[in-house]
Amino acid sequence: MFKRRHEPNHALTVYLDGDPITAAAGDMVAAVLLASPDPRCRATPVSGSPRAPYCMMGVCFDCLMEIDGVLNRQACLVPVADGMRIRRQPRPEPMALT
């Protein structure tokens, strides 16, 4: 979907669902995700439809991901760090209505 105009000067390695990805120092997690072959970050709780980063400024909450073991982080607001572990969030189990 998105491509870099040039290779990063200070390349970092982050792990997306266990797979290594090259990122540039100063990138936000959402930018790294959009430059990857699969930009999905989570699934909606109701229908399970895939979501990807949208607003890139912390307003829409479509980019929620698990980052270094912490769920529901906004990927557009988190800068990458070398060795960072990033995971897509699956659709949660439906809540039982009582």
C-alpha cells in the first residue's frame, strides 16, 4: 500500500506477529504497519471486519494493537523501538447478554 521513498538511515528491527520488519528511527508503529504487505491491525468486535490505521493522529482508534504486551495501544501514537513486539488484536469473544 505505502512505500518508502528511501531506505532508513538508522534501521531498527521490530517484530510484527513474530516476523521481523525493518523500521526507521522516528517511525510510528502505524506507519510501519502501513508500509508492510498486510496493514491490518485488528478486527472489529461486532462483525470481525479488518481495520487498519486511518487518521494517524489518535482520534479514530482504528489502529489499536498489542505493543510490547500491552493491549489496546494506539499504534499511530507509539514510536518504534528496536526489538519492539507488535501483535494484531484478534476479534474478542462476544459478550453474553443477561
